[in-house]
Amino acid sequence: MISLKTTAMIVGSAILSTILVFTLFILSGSHPKPATAAAITPVKQEITVVTDKEYAPLTGDEYVAYLKAEEERKAAEEAARIAAEQEAARKAEEEKKAKEAQEAAERKRVTTSSSSSSTYSPPPAGTPEPGSAKAYAAQQVANKGWGTDQYDCLVALWQKESGWNHYALNKSSGAYGIPQSLPGSKMASAGADWETNYETQINWGLGYISGRYGTPCSAWGHSQSTGWY
């Protein structure tokens, strides 16, 4: 049986051995040393930016420059878009004003012609011949190379204007004949018998439509939107 004294000696010896080993470990210098500032090597980081063309590795300064260039590009595109919209709006406004001015001038012309024609005395009204007039007009429309659709527009237009009556007189404006020329004397350029001959009136009317609107359907469309042609 181990005595109490012997046990104490064994424990003391073990503690002493442990202290000795730890001291030797410290003195041997085998423990890790803290890194010094001189031992730290700076690492240059690279940032990969995806562009439209390729994957390009960029440094910090290059990335900042890239972002700035992107902002400038987007700003330039936005400025160009706004400028294009403003230019389109300006042109649309100019076209609107030009159209309004043209229509105002036409209304003024009609009013002036109406005033100058208010004293016009037409010849004694004869018998209207709308069937014959339409047949002649159909022939002339075909001679101009227009299709039946244009003839249909012409029929509708002059039905509205005069009912195809070559003696028709608008007492308020002075417009006369099948095409309602204002004043009626304009049709004299197509023939001296403009007051009584539907062929002369139709020839003049088709020439007027062709020169001003291009086709009867264009003239009919204008008449529907404005009330006159």
C-alpha cells in the first residue's frame, strides 16, 4: 500500500515534468510567431465585368472608369431619345398649323367667292339629266384610268353637292352646276356652254378634282371630314 507521502512525491514529480516540458517548448522557439507588417504582401484584386463584347477583368480604378463611361453612354442615349421625341413633336405641330392655315385660307376663299357670286343670275333651269350625266362621267373616269371605286366616290360626292343637276344653284354661296363650282364662271375654262352643258361641267369638275385631290375618293374623304371640297 502506497503511503500518503509517496503519493505526494509522485504528483509533484509529474507537475515538475510538465512545467519543464512547457518551458523547453517555449525556449525552443517552435511556437508560431505573429506576422509583421513587413511580411504582409498586398494582394491586387481583380473584378470581372461583363460587357457586350467579352468578359474583361478590370482593376478597381478601371472598374470606376467603366462605370463612369456607362453612365455617360446611357445619358447620351437618353438625351438623343428626348431630342428625337421633341423634334417629332415639333414637326407634327408645324404640320398641324400648316393644315389649319390651309383650311382657313380655303374657307376665306370660299367666302370671298360667295360674296362676289351673290349677284349671279343663272339661266332658266332646264331639265336635269342625272342618268346621262352619270353615264358620261363614268366614261371619263375610265378614260383617266380610275377604277369603279373612284366612280362610286364621284357619284357620292356630286350627289351630295348637286344631286347631279347641272342647273343646281346654291343661292347662299353662288356655287353652280354638278360640281358646284364657286363661282360657276370658273367652268368657262372648260367651255362657253358651262351653264347648260353637263359634259362641260363634268370635264371641269374632274380636272379640278384631279389637280387638287388626285382622285375622287380623296375629294370625297375631304368633303366628309370638312363639309366641302
